[in-house]
Amino acid sequence: MSAAPCASDGVATTPVRAIPALPQRWQINTPDHEKAAALAASGRIPQVIAELLLARGIDSTEAAHRFLNPEISQLHDPSQMLGMAAAVDRIERAVAQGETILLYGDYDVDGTTAVVLLKTAIEMLGGMLGKPPGAASAAKVRFHVPHRLREGYGIQSAVLETAAAEGVSLVISVDTGMRAFAEARVAQRLGLDLIITDHHLPDAGDEIPIAHALLNPNQPGCNYPEKSLCGAAIAFKLAQAVLERRDPVRTREKTIPSFLKMVALATVADAVPLKGENRVLAALGIRELHRPAGLGLRALFKAAGVDPSTKQLTSFDLGFRLGPRINAAGRMDIAAEVVELFTTRDATRAHELAEKLERLNTERRETEAEALRQVEERLATDPQLAENRMLVLAGDGWHRGVIGILASRVVDRTAKPAIVVSIEDGVAYGSGRSIDGFPLLEAIETCADLYTRFGGHAFAVGFALPASNLPEMERRLYAFAAQKLAGKPVEQVLHIHAELPLDRVTPALAGWLHKLEPLGHGNPEPIFLARDLRLAAPVRLMKEKHIRLELISPSKSGQSGPPHLAPAYAVGWNLARRSHELGLQQGSEINMAYRIRENDHPQYGGIQIEIAGIELAHGR
């Protein structure tokens, strides 16, 4: 077990006063050992894997097999989605009649990949109908991805006006439109047929916009089994339905596996729950990403320094290596270039676009780091913020492309719901992130009359409003949070899924743990507990804020004598302060919560133990 040197993004920042550390409460899962043993025996899986499956509500051999072995046959029939037949009929008619179609997207990974999927599917349908792209009678597929700063989120009436004037007859939204009531009426007035595909929640009254067809599992009356699909997954379902109607065999054998690459990127990046059908979509897509056929995907992998031919891809690669680079286009520049990246057939252009995403991502990190420095300074020095149960932090000119990331950072550091606001020319643009048990969309709906637009879900929201309304918004949100979170301690809860002595951490177990991938929201990375470990050497500091521990496991139960086995090594990121607080030194005995990671570093590769939490054993 090895510990790699810590990574750095190379961004220099001015030190700020430290934010007080939050108490960490360990919540340890208590497994039913008898049930776990039975599942392990019947499913021929390790006991600890059975315990992890039971904690996920998987309690039968058949369910365990389905979870550990995702297959295309586990995907739901797209025809179950309300509005699907009408949407497919209208697209077929548009392609058959050579109409001009506008795909209206969004500027994040979810919205851009959804455009790529539908654009490709509609062009493929044209080929099936004898009207391939470029033919005089072919349908013309255009797309519009809004500019985050100039247009903001959502369908804009001005874009619809221009589209109608230029001969567009069908508009298909992806990852947006669920609250576009006024814009839907504009489309109707202009004679534009509108198909809305979106995954965001309806408004509080369950009202839906006027549209030729609306695809959203969360709309009233929709019986589609999976309610938490991302926007690209809904676009994929539409693409699947369109193509299966004409060529079901080829669609299932060739097209669906190819499309799942984009779906996996969006599903992981959009942080939807990785369980149920989402897990299948992401798992199968990650499997297909090991064979990236498209020039754009290959260029993106190269720019990100990821070689899918030599390593097992995980949700971490998608969420923290590929996803941020795709998102950087929408955060810092023009997201439409992501669509070009994934559809170009020019290798040189694909390389140029991927390198541009790399530069934009570096710019995004630098911009974020400076704004985060200001946020942390405020958190460390403003006593009122320490008292509030929810945080609203506003700054003049903070880049709107990073305020969502900043809100996530604030939640991580404070364990409180957080909204970060950028004020520009008298307008306040906000992005919020939440914690378990606090419905953020419900919170901002108490301020609906203050916003010019808003939307989101329980864990993430976005909005715009006149800056003059900020004080009233803060007053209402703070009152809502005080009532909703009354009596709940402000603490970081570390969920420990199973006890596992370090001597049971083996390459074979790491292989079994990989079968739990993709990991993320709804399917968390397992955290294990090892008790009564002894430090065999002094704590080693790395870059003044990280630690590396050399640990000896205790003797096996019922045996006397010295500790057994060779020392194990564990690395703890940003745990130097915690180590100092506990007074750790050679000979200290600790209980350690940890993750099992596989490090692909050429020099430090192998199984790596990463510390998630430390406490003194026996309280001393």
C-alpha cells in the first residue's frame, strides 16, 4: 500500500485566516452479519461486499447480480415516458419533410452532450429515410447553446424570434424548458412546434409549459420508473425511441452503446443519484469510454492526461478530470464549442478545441481560487456568518462561471446550505448548494416574487434578481433555514459503511470494490473503519498540510503478543491540523476511517489507503 505525493493545481494564493474546524461525527453502519453471510454465500461474494450491498437495500442474490453486472437489458423502455410517442412522430415528420430543426441546449456537460446526442440521432434518422445530411431534401439540424454571461440559463424569447425568422419550424429543448411558460407561449405565437426535454422539477403548482410534447419523468402523470435521469439521459431516451422505430436491431447493438459514452459523462458530471437506471447508464457508458472512437473524445482524453487503454476508468475520472474541462467552456467562454469538439471529423480541429478547454479549465481554477480566498477570509472573520444556519455570500464581479463551485466549497467547509451571489450592473446572479435534509428549491421559492428567474432542485439552485432585493431575500432565507434546521447540530457527518481491518485490504478485494463503480451521489464510495492501530513511526508531513502514517495492526482477536503483519501506509489529505490537535506521535493508538483507492501513478502505484477520519483509540 503506497502513498502518492499530493497533487497541486499550481495556483498560488495569499494565505487567509483558517476557518474553525467543524466537529466530525462518525455514523457507523451496523450490518446484519447473519444476512450478510447468507448473501455472501449465495452470491459467492466477499462478506464485506455483501454488507455494502445490504446497506444499499440489495438483499437478494438476483438483485446483487444485477447491481454488480449492469447490462443494456436493464434499461427501461423509452416509450414508458409520457409524451414520447408525440415527440417521435413530430421528429420523424420534420426529417421526412426536410424541415429546419433547432436544438436548444444548456452550457454545462449535461446540456452540451444532450445536444450532441440528439443532433447525431436526427442526422442518422435522415440517413435511414434516404435523406442524409447534405442532401437537398434533408432536414437541417441547428443548435443553440446559450452564453452563460450574455444570455444566462434557459430558453430566451429573442432566440426563438430569430429562429422563426430564419425558417425554423421545430424547436427541441434539452436540459431546459420546464419553467419556460412565457417562452412556450412565444413559440406558439410564432408557429414553432416545441418539444421540451428536461429533468428539472416542475413549479410548486405542478404547472407545465404549453408544448407539442414534453418529456420529463417528473411531470405529473408520467409513469416512467426512473425519476432522477439527467437531461442528457432524457435526450438519449428520445434518440433511442426515434432510431429504434426504424432499425431496432442496429440501434440496440451498435448505436445505444456508442451513445452511452455521452450519457455517462453527463450522468456523473450532473451528480444525479448513481442508482437504478442511472447506475446502468453510467456503468455501461464508462465501459464504452475505454474505446473512444470519436476524434473529440480522444483529444479530450489526451488533454486531460487520461489513457483509457491503460487504466480502469472510474466516476472520478469523469467527474474530476473530463467533466471540469467540458464545463470550463460554458463557465469561461463559449459552450457551443463542446458540441463542435464531439462532432468534428477534423483531427486537427479536435486537438485545437481540446487544448482550448484545457486552457479554459486552468483559467477557471485561477479565477475560482481568487474568489475562494475572498470567501474564506469572510467566513473566518465575520462572526455573524458563524451564527447563521444558512449562508448567503455576495461579491461584486465574482465570475458567474464559478459561483456554483464556490457554493459547493462553502458547503464542504461549513456543513451549511450556501448561496454565492455575483453582483454585476445592479443585477445579482446566484447559485446555491445544499446539505442533506434541507430542500434548497423550497427555500428559494419563498422568495419567488423577488426573482426575475429561478430554478433548480433540492440540492442545487440558480437565480437572478435586482441587487436591491438581496437584503429581503437574505432575510427570508435565513428565517426559513432557522426554522427548518432548528435543533440540528452544525457538524460534518462521516458515514462509515463497514469495519474492515487493514490486513483484509488486498488486490482481490480492490477488484471487488471496483464492481461497485460508478460511485457518487446515491452510491457512495465505501468508507471503512480499522480500530486500535498503532503508529509505527512519527507522523510524516507532506507540503505542511498533508500527512502520511505508518501503521501496525493489532493482534488478532483472542491472541496475545505484539502486533502482527508488516506496517501499512496511509495518506491523509489536509489532515495535518487534525494530527496536531490529537497529538499524534510514534506509539499513538488510533481508530481510522479510510477509503481504498487504486493509485495509477507510475512511481507510487498500487492500492492506496486514504484517511477519511482519525480519532484516538480508547479516547486517549
